[in-house]
Amino acid sequence: MKLWGGRFTEDTDKLVEDYTSSIRFDQRLAEYDIQGSIAHARMLGSTGIITLEEAAQILEGLEAVLADVKAGRVQFRIEDEDIHMNVERLLHERIGPVAGKLHTARSRNDQVALDMHLYMRDAIAAVQAGIRELQTALVQQAQAHLDVIIPGYTHLQRAQPVRLAHHLLAYFWMLERDHARFHDCARRTDMMPLGAGALAGTTFPIDREQVMRELGFGHLYENSLDAVSDRDYLVEFLAAASLLMAHLSRLSEELILWTSEEFGFVELADAYCTGSSMMPQKKNPDVAELVRGKTGRVYGHLLGLLTVLKGLPLAYNKDLQEDKEGVFDTVDTLLPALRLFAGMVATLKVRRDRLQDVFARDFSNATDVADYLASRGVPFREAHAVVGRLVLEAIRRGTSLAGLPFEVYQAASPAFAPDIYEALDPVRVVDARAVRGGTGRQAVEQQLALARERLAGDG
């Protein structure tokens, strides 16, 4: 007999039972469901809604069920529909009919809302910890390679040289924004919905504040309809997760490019690569490729939940059961991706041998030649055209700007002096950008100090 079956005269169709059951995925909420039930039972006893003896019996039974769940001794059943009714059935098997009093003054609607808030608090904290782990790896690699210079790109064409540390720290700051977004999401997750009942509250004299304090929430939902129907915090989580995955996907693409023989800037540790079943020479960056691929999966979960919510009237509707699988899958996608990236970044090797000669046939110092002329009174637009012609001449000669004879420079503009060759040196080019946020050594050291300060601030 279903717990809600009093007004029904026929058994539920087996296909309906299978189709509507959520226990296949919401069983991961078991410990949170029991945690919420313990707080609820204690409150029922302290307010006199049930006797203290009944409350004690229920609490003892719930602790035993929790121990069985943690030990993996529990068999969940589809015919019990969801985690709430499975737990209630397990409790009834232990303590008998008094288990039925646990559901006094609550509904599965506010119960599942509570479970998801409890779950998301832990999930967000775990994601934030994963972000910090990856940020730490980026900072360590940036510090270790402060004097390594690589080409910077726009349109995937050589643009201007930058410090590798500067490039890596760009991802640190992306992740810092991600961390802040999850922090904001955590604030709106910190809401206690229990006590809303099915939609209108309850006639029993419950103490919502007691439950809120016991479960460690900072705020109560002030409207019962809102409490059981709100999924904004899940949308926020999925939106923040989508941006985080976008950042990981961009870093994935860079690592895939940088590890190719065409770039050859870095090498990933064997532990984070796989080989080919046919080609014995291959070392494939599969982790980065999979993270790049799984990004679309997370985007899909965000759009899916937004679509579920877009036309729902208040308050609870069965559609809201669709909030869980996408959120769970996103958590399961994000957490290992962050751990893998932290390890992958921490163990990557920079190929200094390849980077030593990377600027030999390179025109990424052209802007500095134009700036050189502009600093000597030549209008920048005119300087730009002069340097463009010098680049063309160097291409014709099969050399770089540094390889052009001085008389070519003099012919191009009388503003050139012999010290132009000093301005062409990649180290000089990089360090000339000393402005805050730039790629000059001092500016990057300042970035590193700020990054370490952010990491230490969480302590």
C-alpha cells in the first residue's frame, strides 16, 4: 500500500511506477534526507507536537538507518518512489507505526526542497575547494616560470610576446570570478524551506527557527509558496558551473595546442595522457579533450532546467523532479575535472628548449617598433605604416625585424637610431609593459602577490 494510497482503488501501473520514480538518482540525498528528518523530529518533540518518548524513538531509529546507509547495507526500492518514502519505510521496519509520526507537519514538497539545499551547500563548497586547488597549481607554475616568454596571440596569430606566468595568471583571475559566483550562489542556497508544507504552511505549532539553527542555515523562506517552488539557486549553480566549464574548456584548448609538435611549448605528464591503439608514437591529451567536450553537457543542463521552470504555475509540480539529474551530473562533471586539471597543471613541463628560439622568425615585436617611433614624435598612424613596410621587407628577405640592416631602418624613417635593436629584444618588449595588469616582470610579480593574497584569504 502506498503511503498516499488511501483514496485510490487501483494499483499504480508498473510503467507509471517506473517512469515517475526518482529513487534511481535521488538516493544520493539519503544522508541529507535523514539529517533533515532528525532536526524535524527533534523539533516535533520539543514543541510537544509528538511526545518526547516518541521523538526519542524516532531519533534512535533514524540514527540506525543513517548508519546502515553509510555502511551500504540499504536496499532502495522503486515501488517506494523516492528517497523520502524509502527512508520512512526503513524507519518503519525498525521502530514500527510510530515512524508514521515523523511526517507530521511536513510534506515531501518542502522535504525535497530541504534535501536539495543541504546537498547544494556541500556541493558548492566542494567546487570552491576544487577551484582553489587549480588556482594554487597555476600560481605555482607562474612563479616557477616567471622569466619564460611565449608568443601571445590574437586570432590565433602571433601578436605580442608575454610572460608564460602572465598567461597562466589570466586563468587564475577567471577562476577567481568563478569562485566569487559560487560564493554568491551559496548565499542564496543558505535558505531553509522546511515548514512550508505542501504549499501553504502547516496548522501545527512548529518552530522553524529551531530547525534552521540545528541545520546551520542563515535564513528562512518567508513565503511557503516560494519555498517549495524555488529553484533559482539551482539555476544559479548551473550558470556558474557553465562559466567555469567554459574557462576550463578554453584552458583545455590552449594545452591541446601547446602540447602539439607544431607549438611544443609544454609537455603533459604521462599520468594525464593516453596513447593510441594503432600509432605507437602518440601521446594524446585526452583529459583536456574530454573536459572540452563535457562543457556542452553542462550547458545543456542549464538550458534544461530553465526550460522546466519557464511555464510552471505555483506551487509544486512534478516537473520539478527534473531539477536533480542535471544538477547531480554537473557536480559529477565539475569536481573530477577540477581535480584533474589541478594535477595536470601542477605536473606539466615547460619546454624551454623549444621556447629559446621561438622568436627567431617572429614579428611580435612590431608594435614596439611603432611605439619607438611614436616616442620620437612620429604620429602613431604614420609609425604603424612605416613598420608595416619594414615587416614586408623582412619577409621578402627571409629574416626578422632584428635581422634587417640599420640602413633599411634609416631609409624607412630618419627617427630610427642604432638603439632600435635594443627595443627588439623579446625581454625588453615584455618588460616595457610595466603598467599594472601588464606582462612586465614587476607587474606580474604584483599579480602573483595579489593571487597569493586571495588564496591565503580563504584560510
